[in-house]
Amino acid sequence: MKIQRHGAVLGLVAASALLLGACGSDNNAPTGGTNTTSNAASVPVECGGKTKLNAEGSSAQKNAVDAFVQAYQAACPGVDLAYNPSGSGAGVKNFNAGQVDFGGSDSALKEGAETEAAAKRCQSNPAWNLPLVFGPVAIGYKVSGVDSLVLDAKTTAAIFSGAVKKWNDPAIKALNGSATLPDKDIAVVYRSDESGTTDNFQKYLKVAGGWTKGDGKQFKGGVGEGKEKSAGVAQAVGSIDGAITYVEWSFAQDNKLSIAKIDSGAGAVELTAESAGKAIDEAKVKGKGNDLVLDLDSIYGSKAAGAYPLLLATYEIVCSKGYDADTAKAVKAFLTVAATSGQAQLAEAGYVPLPKAFQEKLLTAVKAIA
């Protein structure tokens, strides 16, 4: 079916099965060649346990979690999940502190202090990074008279490091042919809070654009104005002529920002569900066992025609073991619903549903939580 959002047809086939089964697969294989969810045999959701879960973290997945909660309540009447979109950094910290049942982060736990703290929180068991939400990151801008813009990673890196300061800079003009670009200062807006979106954006610039400022959850470009959370940067750009930011697709749409096309060497690619899905198909798992950490560098550096390379995966950070029985049962029920029937509304919310093969990996991991 086609799903309408702000008047633009995304044209993505959504999940049709209500609850889908799982089977194992090789973690080193690509995530799959289609963006529809699995048509495996349906399985019942084992509802029960805690009636209210608490989670916190990535603001990038807030709209997706809202859809998941609706599906969870439909499948398991009388339950709820409270999600605080405080940012990936806060999600990791508060999960590790035992203040929430699971955390949401746009970056996997870092080996060392973060993984050690998570293992301690999980009663000396490892935490798993389970990618549940795939979302394109838009380069959103507002420039009067410029409705179409093409950027590449190198020029984007120059903009967000302050090396390119004007909208009519020769580097931008070279990518945009005969387009009329104003002699206007570029106003960079970045995430001021710790953000997995920032981490992924800087990693993309490093891999594809020669970014030398470093990566991590704090923006390191040294230029611009910081705003908190995804909504904050999107709203700021929407109010400033000449502004630019990096923000999840859904927030760019909600705030009616113009979105730059990205040229990775095979021509300019518009951000659509289809072009983001082509990039997700190339994602591989580098984590071990049920710890489904993704290797996104191959996507960021890809020159595949028609693929939009700037995206992030939001991980639900969970204990592999160490929950009490009621919490484990509820966490498994929520994640099972989120990975199956909850996927049906994601395209409408500005995300890309799980590829079939990756959905199978995810459900296998969820089933193993104890």
C-alpha cells in the first residue's frame, strides 16, 4: 500500500503480517534485498509481566516508538511504555544506572567504560545492541529561492567545519549547475546535547568527506549554533533564512525544511524511502552472536547508484540476561511487537521498515533475552 505523508507519497510497501516469526541467519551476511518485513509464519506474542515499561534515549526514534506503543497496547491490552526522548547519551547513562528498562541510542555501546557499566547493570551479563529503527538523516536547510540543492560529503564537511561560509561558494555552485545561489552567510545549526545522530553524521563525513574533526556524540565542527534535541535543531532552521542542519527525516518533514540531495559519485540522490532502503540493504552486522552492532562505514562510503548513504540505526540497548522475570517478559513482548506489527506505520512516520533478513536476526535475539 502507498502511505501519504505531508502530501508526498512515500510509495513503500508496509508490513502486512500482524505478528511474524523468526529464524536464524549468518550475522556476516547483508541484511537483505527488500525493505518489506518478513512473511514468516505468525507466532503469538507472550504478553504479561510488568504492565508499564520505562525507556529513554534517542530522540530520533521518538515517532517510531509512539507507533510501537500503539501496536503493543493493541496486542497486549492494559500495558504501557513511557519513553523519554532525552537523547542517546542520556539513554545509555540511565540504562547503565538501572533507571530504565532499556535505552535507545543512535550509536552502539562503546567498548570499555560503557559496555562494562552495562554488564554491571545486567548482573554481570553483557548488554545487547538491537537495531530496531532505521532512519535517514536529512541535510535540512532553509534558503529563500533555493528549492533544490545538491551536496556531496566533502562540501558538507566543509560547511559544517566553517571552511565554506557562503551559499554561493564555488564548491556549492559546482554541484548545482546553473542554480541561482544567494550571497548569504551559511548559518550552521547543530545538536548541543549528546546525540547519536551527531555521531553518525560525523562518521559519515569522516568516511566519505575527509572530515578531520573527529566523531562522537558531541559536535566537533567548531562552528554554528547549538540546539537541543532533534526538534530543537529542526525548529531553529525553520526560523532562520540561510540555515542548515543535520536531522532525522521525520523532523525535517514535520518542520517543512528543504532537504539536500546527496551526490556520492553516481549522481544526485533524493532522500526517499526507496533510496534509503537501498542503502540499508547493504548493512552488515559486525557484532557477535545476538549483539547486532552494524558496520555502517560500507554504507557511508558507498557509491551505489540510487542509494541515499546518510542514515542511522537506533539501537535498543537491553540486558541479554539479568532482568527479573516480569521485566524480561514485558521487554520481550514489546520488542517482538515493535519488530513485527509495529513496523506497519513506520514509513508514514518518516522511517524505513526492517528488511526481511534483518527482522529475522532481530527476532532471534529478542527471543533469547532472559
